[in-house]
Amino acid sequence: MLRALAHLLHLGFVGFVLMREGVFALIPPAKTPVALRPPLWLLARLSRRDAGDRGTRIVAALTRLGPSYVKLGQFLATRPDLVGMALARDLEALQDRMPPFAQAEAEASIVAALGKPMDALYKSFGPPVAAASIAQVHQAEIVEDGVTRQVAVKVLRPGIEAIFSRDIKAQAFVAGLIERFVPSARRLKPVEVIKTLERSVMLEMDLRFEAAALSEMAENSAGDADFTVPKVDWERTARPCLTMDWVDGIKLSDIAGLDAARIDKVRLARIALQSFLLHALRDGFFHADMHQGNLFASREGGLIAVDFGITARLKPKERRFLAEILLGFITRNYQRIAEVHFEAGYVPETHAVEDFAQALRAVGEKIHGRNAAEISMAQLLGLLFEITALFDMETRTELVLLQKTMVVVEGVARSLDPQFDMWHTAEPVIRHWIERNLGPIGQIERAGREAERFLEAASRLPALIKHAEHVLAKLDAPALPKAGPPFAITLSLGVIALSLFVLMIKSFTH
């Protein structure tokens, strides 16, 4: 009871901020229950007169509410299935910029975590060059083997865990009420959304996880000629601090700088999309926050990605479905796209495959036959969300994050090349993956892996036999029918066969 009261008091403050920033004034009265229209009218009248347009009001409110609400807004920008494409685009303007905290606090945090004085860790340690909701970044210098090099040091905000814990509990309270009293919203799983946000933020608040993500991406992309990430300095990395190479590049948002450096922007746009698809399909691990602020162009025209606080994974089955769905839209094979959705269990079997294929055709045909500048992944995604709602398709968090990242990457590519053709650029990566993994070579390799798992399972047979004999030896003899050795042998073989069958099923369905 006291906890619920605390949440209500906190939400009262949130409501006050939303009122003052004019967010309540954005709610259409026609879509509001009659009993709530008078208080809504009053709340709208109490907003600031200079509140601005819709996007400005929402961004201002979330910024004023603090870092956890900024992070919530950024997270919802990746979930157009929840908030709609229009609001998701407004939330993309939410800049993760906060006033920096004191340098003395940053240095004290580093010293406490690494157990060494600052002058033993860094030759120099400058003031913050960027400050966000969870951490801020300093430029520093280290000396290795007599050589001085520049590094970036990311440091967590002091006390940020307590702030996020309080606010996320209140958000979970609201999500629970929505799920309980708004049946139509249950398909979108609001409680699971907040839990996903909580897990994501908890990982972001341990910078060792971001360091691990950087390290894994570096290994995965070691053979990629045009994509790199900063190298992690593990000796100067701990939970509240991350040290990595300083990126000497040009932000993709700096179009004038790219032009001055004579960077081929059309090529860079292609690299951005194909790198993302390659990581998602080939590795099943991708950067899920690839906006312009996190991407740099190297002096040679390659792509450098930073800020791996938000990443996502796709299992082999999901990668296959992703490739087939994208190729289906490229080749206009709507029947196959529908079949893939049903095979994956994304659409309930109460619906007909043919009806879903027809609905997909309504989406796909809208984008074909138009020039590259007119075909938008964002538009396609918005239409897909409308259709999946009609067919009771439950939200798949990992797929929505993937789809939204595709929209963001497409936007980055279009800012570099206004005539960017996403489908033409994506096709060779998707076709190569399908031919490599679903063609004869892929089938042979998969059969080899399955045979290897089966042999591994079979290698456990002697241990299983001994275990079965040990169990049988301990059984009370009178409890067994007096059938002599044949019964014991039969029972033993049955136990072995069942164990082997279970192991075999696990091997082939791994």
C-alpha cells in the first residue's frame, strides 16, 4: 500500500510536468471518454503558452523529468509498434544531453574502481567532452611502451542506479495498470516493455558489458574492410568506467565536414546499411543504436561505430526468417513471407496464410514501382504494424528493435545519399546469406554440426549404461518381478534408449 502511494506521488509530479509542458493538450478530446473531457480541458489550459509543437513538448517534458525518462523516451523511439511511427519519429529528436557532473567526482570514481591514482593511470585527463543521462566522456592520454596515445574515458554518473531504480518501479506500476484495465493493450505487453527497458539500462550501467560488446563486435568484424570499432583498454576498464581508443573521424551528421574531407557519401551510405545487415545475419549480434551521433567516417572513407550500450541478438532461426522475409519483399513473393510468419509462430494459426499474404501484398505493392527516394523502410514498417495488429500478431521485442534499427540506418543512409535505394543495397547481402546458409553448402555444414552433436551425445552412452546399472543394483530386489536377468536387461536397455533419445532430440533441436 505504501509502495503504491509512493508511486502515485511520483506520478503526480510526472503529471504536473506533462501538464506544464503542454503534453495533455495533444490528446484529441474526441478520443477521450466524456467524463474525462472537462479535466483534460483544464489541464490543457494550464500548460505553458510557449510550449511549441508536439515533438517539442514531449521532448521538453521528458528532458525536464530527468535521465530515466530521457532513456524511456529513447527506448520508446525504438518501439513504433507501441507509440506509432509519428511519435517514434518525434522521440528520435530527444537528445541524450545532460549537464556534466564534476570532474573531481569522475576521477574519484575511476580511482576507487581501478585502485590506482590518476597520474598512474593517465598521462592527462581532460574535462568532459560529452555528457548523457547515464555517463559522460572525457578525452585523456595514456603512455604505453613509451608511446603516448589518445583515449576516450566513459564514466558513470554517481548515484544514477538509485534514480533509475525509483523511476522504473513507477513506470512498471503504470504498465501493470494499463495491462490490467486496457485489454486492447495487452498484445503490446507493456509490462514486458518496461522489464526490457530495465534490463537494458541495468546492462548500460555496468560499462564492462559495453566493453564486452565492443570486443565481440571487433572480433566479428575483424575481416570487414570498411567497418571498425574502438579498441578497449581492459586494464583501465571497470564497472563505472570504460577506456577505449579515441576516434579520429568525422561524425556522419557533419555533412560539410565529410564534403571537405572528400569522403564518398554514396559509398558510406552503402557501407552503413550492408554492415548492419551483415552483423545481424552473419553474426546474430548488432549495434541497435546506429544513429548519426554514434557513427563516424574514417579518413579513408570507412565506417567507425561507437557507443555499444544498446545491442541485440538474433538466434539462427530468427536470422533465417529475417532473410526470407526481406528477400520476399524484394522479390514480391508475398505467399512465402506469409508462410514464414506462420512457420515462426508469429501469427496465430486461427488466421489463414492466404489472408495474411493478401494483406502483405497491400503493403508490398505500395512500395514497388516507385523511385528509390520514395521507397521508405519507415513507411513499410508503419504499414506492417497496422497489419500485424489486425492479425493478432504478438510483439516480438528483438524483431521490433531490429526493424527500428533498420529505419534508423536507412535515415542515416538517406542523409548521405538522398537517392539511396535500400532494397537494391540490401539484396546482395541477403541473397549471399541465403545461398550460403540455406543452399547446399549450408545444408551440408548444418548436417555436419548435427552429426557432431549426435556423436557427442553417443559418446555419453558408456556413462549412461554404468549409471543405469548402478541404479538397478540399488533397487530393492523383491520390488522387481521375478523375471530374472531378461527383465533387468530389458529395463536397462529401455533406460538407455530413452536417455539416448532425449539427447538426440536435444542435439537436433539445439
